[in-house]
Amino acid sequence: MRLSRYFLPVLKETPAEAQIVSHRLMLRAGMIRQASAGIYSWLPLGYTVLRNIERIVHEEQQRAGAIPVLMPTIQSADLWRESGRYDAYGPEMLRIRDRHDRDMLYGPTNEEQITEIFRAAASSYRDVPRMLYHIQWKFRDEIRPRFGVMRGREFLMKDGYSFDVDRAAAEVSYNKMMVSYLCTFERLGLQAVPMQAESGPIGGDLAHEFLVLADTGESEVFLDRAMVDMALGDTPVDYEDAAGLAEIRRRWTAPYARTDDTHDQAAFEAAVAEGDRMVRRGIEVGHIFYFGTKYAEPLGATIVTHEGERVPIHGGSYGIGVSRLVGALIEANHDDKGIIWPESVTPFAVGLVNLKQGDGVCDGACADLETQLAAAGLSVLYDDRDERAGAKFATMELIGLPWRLTVGPRGLKAGTVELASRRSGEVIELAPQDAVARLAEIYRGV
RNA sequence: CGGGGUGUGGCGCAGCCUGGUAGCGCGUCGGUUUUGGGUACCGAAGGUCGUGGGUUCGAAUCCCGCCGCCCCGACCA
């Protein structure tokens, strides 16, 4: 993509309304534009990142055995009356009336809908376990939307649902999702710590929130230092191995890690040595919980067991805030110059800066690089504007491309271009074809 | 919903107290400059001053209503 033909409305000055760094940088980098309070348009750069995150979530969900569907944003109130939540949900639910005066709503979540879909098709223990999920826009009429896409009213969420014959089986599904979440966040380059969450009406410990540590987080969190650099790394993940999944969950939930909702200071002090106690702030990016038969019972979603007994389906619900993750990623990856995208979500693999636009040799070298990068399957944003070098570098830094190729007459005389890392600042000079090979190597398997 | 702010070209702001018909910086456009970290100069375009009403010879400015947006609190991916 050539910048002269792209749509990238970057801002030199910081918009006054943006209070936190991710919001400021998203506006400045031309990723989003506010439509009204808590509602945003996604501009090309932001939309690309959003889709990249979506893609990773899709891949990891399906790897864990979840099956993609797509449910509507607008729902009928009838189902919600059946579950009893139409009245329970409160003003946060956007209620709409259609031309026939029927009560509709813009879905804040989809438990009712998915349960209705599943109950119509499932009749026996042979129909479970199943996990269905979708990535769809939600609307919650927050009292006070703020922080850009971190707390919007309209937001993109992955919500998944598991269906099992009993609690023990549901726990296996739960573990699959927990591990899937660990894999997902790790691929996104985020350290998201699973924390004991309020377990709701069912009890037990099958409820966790995943929090990214960041000073601008909305929740206060208490955790054992051991959680901070825990990583799956090369740990093999086999979603068919229930015992292995349970072991991963055990390991990741052993150290103390709780939000202020569930925090118990005495337990914290008993479990963690003073020097390892961390009190920080966190951004909630995921939430998994087992809700038992909460929806299956009122909605009559039942299956017949192997023994011939009709039982309500045991369900679980698993959310990832996809649009929020864009903000969380920036909160976790930025410096005073701008964003620093992880390779897994960057909108372009590399930025290309031509230091002498209009010079035949430089222009030609850049065009060659474009071709070679495309052949290697690498996306490139080529700043071909007639601009000063400093302005070009600053733009690349602001929008956070992790790698930058710089082409100038000085280097070309020696047959080299510069490859610079946004994260480390390191700059190396090498032949153009070697730079492409190096980038291909970096992005292999990302 | 309670408390505190704010609304003036695309962005950031001044002007408002003390009414006289709108200004600055950035950006944009046309030139010159051909640039190794936001270059300089010349020229230009662009504004129903959120909105409705009132006071006045005259309102961005004073008064009243409404709306939008932001911040602080209780809820949430």
C-alpha cells in the first residue's frame, strides 16, 4: 500500500477529549473516529488491526474445538422474557420497538439466543459436548462510556458457549477455553493473567477473568509476582487430553491472583510472601465462567442421558473483548513516540521510507522492494509522499509498525538499505534482498 | 443519575468578565526549496461562534431553555 493512496488521517496534535494513552494514540494514528459517546467508526488502520485480532481469536477458538456461528445483533424480547432477564437486565440494555410495536433489543450478550438454537437441535447425550461461538457487535448502554474503545457502548466481542451433560463434562469444556485463552493472549503478545472471579449463582471456582496489567486499568488487582512472567511458551497443548488441560489450569490458577471483587487480604498475605505481593491495575480482556443450568432450565434446553434420563444442559460462557483488546494492546505496547505493534497484529508487516522521493534510483529501489515484499507475502506501507524524512519516520513510529525499511541515496551507493526495529531501535544495514529474507524469517509462523 | 467542566474553520486554542460583526498556531491548497529525524519562505482557501428563544440600534460576548461531548463516582468484555 502506498501512503499517497491510503486513508490515514493522522493527527499532529492530541485531541483534548482523550484522557488515556491508547485512546490518544488511536485517534492520532487515524485508527478510529468517534461517532457519538462510546460509539466509534473504525478507519482503515484500526480496522485492519481489529481484523487481525479477530483472526487470531478465530484460529485459537477453532483449535480448541469451538465452532463458529454468527447470531444477529437485534434480538426479540420474547426469549429474554423466557429467561427472566428482560426485566432483570436494566437500562443497560438498549430496547427497541419495531414497526409492529414488537419489543426488540440490541443484544448485550447471546446466552438466550444460543440456548434457543441449541435446544432446538440437541436431544441426546450424543449431541454434547459442543462449543459454539461467534464474534459479533454488542451494545450495552453504559452509564458512562470512556477511554475510547476500552469502554465503548458498542463493542466487538467474541462470546462462546459450551454445552455438556453434567458439571464434570462442563469442566472439561471450561478447561479447553481457559487454555485457548492463554494461547490467544500469548499470540497477541499480551500477558493476560487469569484471576479468580465471582462465581455467580453456581458456586465453585469455575469463573476467571483475564486481566492485562496496565496503569490505566479499571480494576485493582492483587497477585503473586510469579504470575507476571508465567508463559505457556512451548508447552504442548493437546485439546483431546483432558488431564493435560486440567494440569495447565491448575498451574495457572495456583498462585494468588484476584481482582478487588474477590480479593481477600488475609488469604493474600497467607499465600504470598511480602516481597512477591503485587497490587496493580488491570484491564479485563476476557471472562470465562460456568453457569450450570441457569439458562437451560427456564428455556427448557434438555438432553436425554445414556441412562435415559432427561436433564438440563450444563452451560458455560466465554467472552473476549475483541475491540477492547486493540486498546489494551496499545496500553501494553507504546512509547512516547507512538504505538509499537506486536508482529501478530500489526496492520502492515513493514513500513518503507523513501528518503529522496522523486529520485529515480531511490524510487526504483523502493518499487523493487515493494515487489519483493509482496512476493514474500509481507504487507508493506510505503510512504511515498513528498515529505521530509523526519515526518515520514514520525508517522511510521506513531502508527507503530514494528519494522521499517529505509531507502536513501547514501545507502544505495553501497548497495544497502536500513532495517530498523521499532521496539529496540536497532538499525542494521543490509542488501535489499537480505532485508526481505530477514523480514520473512521474522514473520514466519507469526 | 449526582458532582465538575466544555462547545469558536480538519486539530489545538484565544476572544466572552467590560456587547461594535472573529483571531492565532498546526494542518490543507498553489508556488519556491530536493530535503538522512516533524525545513524555510511567499501566496491562498476555509467559520450558520452547538442549538432555540430573549434583551439590545447592535450578541461569539448578557439572560433563559434544550442538545452534544469530556472528567470524577456506582455497573461491565
